[in-house]
Amino acid sequence: MKKLISLALLLLSAISLQAQQYKPMNQPYVDQRWYNFGFLVGMHTQDLSFTHAPAINGDADAIYVEQPGFSPGFSVGLLTNLRMSDHFSFRISPTIHFGSKNVEFIDRLTSVVVETQDIRSTYLMVPFNVKYAGRRLNNMRPYLVTGLSLGFDLTRKKDQELLLKPMNTFLEFGAGFEFYFQYFKLIPEFKFCLGLSNVLEKNRPDLTNSDYERYTRGLDKIEARMLVFTLYFE
């Protein structure tokens, strides 16, 4: 196995050297600029992690909350990339994520879904990321990215079963590739966003239906997560 891996690495190195020898490099000095601008489009999925509260009464103990599936959402935003060194850069990319999360409330005794809720969220997120880029291989360059993002839910709807807090902080980490074309860079990226705060709104003066109170009582904490695939044009 080690011999096969070594042989594969040698072949990849030979192919890379040959590609660099015969193919012209697009925008050979673009990475020497102190800053670059661009825009982004992408898709994402929004996820919720539920921590159930200890049983206070029969209601709280009988209801179980889960998100059975994921719905794709749409993302669009702007990009500013500031060069720090040959390999490190600082990136700010304010983005709007349009998406939703379908939640089911299940009776633990009968396993019957007693209620459903479609939680629609439009997140305005402002990520502050540090990017580490590897060595450029002809017209391709891999990179890793990590940082924090501030998130604001612009479209939360009250007087429903669950209410999420409008603000959250996310830890982000991901990876991608920069592809150099004649007039721009195309950058596909996968990124995970892990919410650091409890977004469950426990204080519910907005409720007009008292039956909904048991759904909030049955939970101790909700954490938000996202998986984002983005295409940057820089």
C-alpha cells in the first residue's frame, strides 16, 4: 500500500510539473495584490440540534422534537480578501442565506407526530475568516479556511411552536480550491458552520395559543448548524 501511495504521489508530481511546463499560467501575479473583491453564490442546508429538558411534568416528558430531513437553501453575498502573506489572507464575506428547517414534535409513548413546524430563516451572516493557501499548481491552488461568523435571522416568525433567537455566533471551518482563469478566479468551497449559542427562546410572551408552551418547556437547548457549498468569483 505504501508503495502504491508513493507511486501515485510521484505520478501526480510528474503530471503537475508537466502541466506547469506546457500550460501558461493565468493571472500569474494576481495573488500579489493586497486586496481582491468578488461575489459568491451557493447552496446550503440548515440543521438544528435539540437537547431535551428533564421531565418537569407529563407534557414535557411526552414530547420529543427532531428534524427528520434537510431542505436545500440558496446563498448569495460579497467577498473581500485581504492579503497577509504569501500563504495567509483575511477574508470578509457578508452573505444572505435563504432556507428553512422542518421540525416534528413526536409523542414518545405512541411515536406519532402530533405537530409539525416549518421554521423559515433568512440569515445575514458576516464571516471573518483566515485562509491558508497551499502552493499554486499551475492554475489551481488548494486552501483551508477557519474563523467566526456573526449571524442575524431577519425573518423569524413569532406565535409558533418554537421561537429561535435572532442572533448567533458560528464557528466556521472548511476547504476549497482556487481555479485561475484568464480574467477571474473560480473558487468552490465546502464549509461547516457550528452555532456556539443556545438559540431557543424560552421567554414566550408572543404566544396566543397556550398549547404551544409545552413544546418550549420540553427543550433545554437548541443549537444551529449549517453545511454550505459556495462558488466564489474573485
